[in-house]
Amino acid sequence: MKSTLAALVGLSLLAAPALAQDLPDLAGKEVVIVTENAYPPLQFLDASGAAVGWEYDAMAEIAKRLNLSVTYENISWDAMIPAVSEGQYDMGMTGITIRDDRKEQVDFSDSYMTSEMVMMVRGDEARFTDAASFKADETLLMAAQPGTTPFYVGVYEVLDGDEANPRIKLFETFGATVEALKAGDVDLILTDGTAGAGYVEASAGGLKIVGGKLGTEDFGFIFPKGSDLVAPMNAAIAAMKADGTLDALNKKWFLDYKLGG
């Protein structure tokens, strides 16, 4: 997305195919990818129950360019990195922020997307307008998935650095945090700016973004340590950046696509 929704405006829809000789041919290698299907618009289940999203489209293009045979499995967020680290799957994708502590467990691809963290609240929220005013009111609650970047940003940049702070209510999926916010069970969730903009647009005034950006995060695919898939994946990502394919996916999923519900 490089790096905010606004920066996507005017991106080309046209993407020239990468030359075959620029990328390795992996001869139909079978790759099992695990995902959560709970973080629109990167990956989620649509109204028909089909798994769709930016990452699925990107992987379909990567598989074509590298000559891969891809199958998908589903797993919860908290189990994903350990499962990939243990070699249960060849690869993982679910908007995973590239972090040094995670690099101790898994190998990352190069970044395929850069996003900014924002504060999403109900549309009628008037008690706070930024991180400082949220922190100051001890009656206010936020929701997050444990072990995610929004969780850590909430702990260390919004609150007091205590990972057990009772003001952070934990949920298994990102979608559950959004529903808790809408229901009034919590008062704030953090999300990357592009996903947040999609939710706000689809909410008909029920949600809004407040405050400034809380830093940037780079997303990457994950692999077991030492995986021979990392170099080919990086080559494909570089080719898709260079020829406009990633920009076209950004426009499709962050500008043109209207999130439902």
C-alpha cells in the first residue's frame, strides 16, 4: 500500500507480466499455506463462504509466476507462527508484521506491503480524540488479538507497557474485536490504516478514525527457518512491485472493494 490509503489514489490498474526468465521455475512444487481468514481485506471469507482477499490474489499470481501448486489450511493466529516454525506448513500469511523477535522463530519474505496503525472507534465517540486522552480515562477499554502488532502498540504506545493491563480485552479474531467495538463492549481497536478505512467506509457512520498515526508496519510471508522458498518468493515480490501488479492489487482491495457488514 506504500503506505497509506491516500497514497494509493491514482495507481495504475495495468500490470505487465514478468518475463519468465526473470524468475525461477519451481516445476509445480506443492506448497501448503496456512492462514487465518479473519483480517479483511487481506484474507477473509466472503458472504458465500469463499476465501478471498489481497493475499489470495497475490499468492495466485506468485504461484503462476513461480510454477507452484498451492493449497491452503486454516489456523488461529496464536498457533500460526509456532506451527510454521515447527514445519507443519510450508508458509503462513495473514498480514504478519515483520519483527525481530519473530525472526527468531521463522524466516520472513521481503515486505510486500507497508501500513500505518490507526485508532478506530465508534462514530459517536466524543470522550477521547487521541492516544493520550484515551490513556488518561481509566474507564475506557480497548480490544486486541494477543500477540499481534495492534496488541503491542496498544500496550506500549497507548497504555502503560503492562501486557496484563486489564484495560485490554483479548479476542481470538480481528473480526471479533470489531464486533465488540460496535456493541459498545470496548471503546477502541487499533488496525492498519487501509483495513480501518475500509471498515469506516462500510459502516455508514458507525465507525471512524481518530488521532494520528501510531507508526508503520511492514507485512511479510513467513516460512520455516532455512526454507528454500524464501528467495523465489522475494524474486516474485520484487517483480510484482516493479511491474505494477502490487499497485493494481492495492487499488482493487483498498480503493475499489467495498467491505460488507
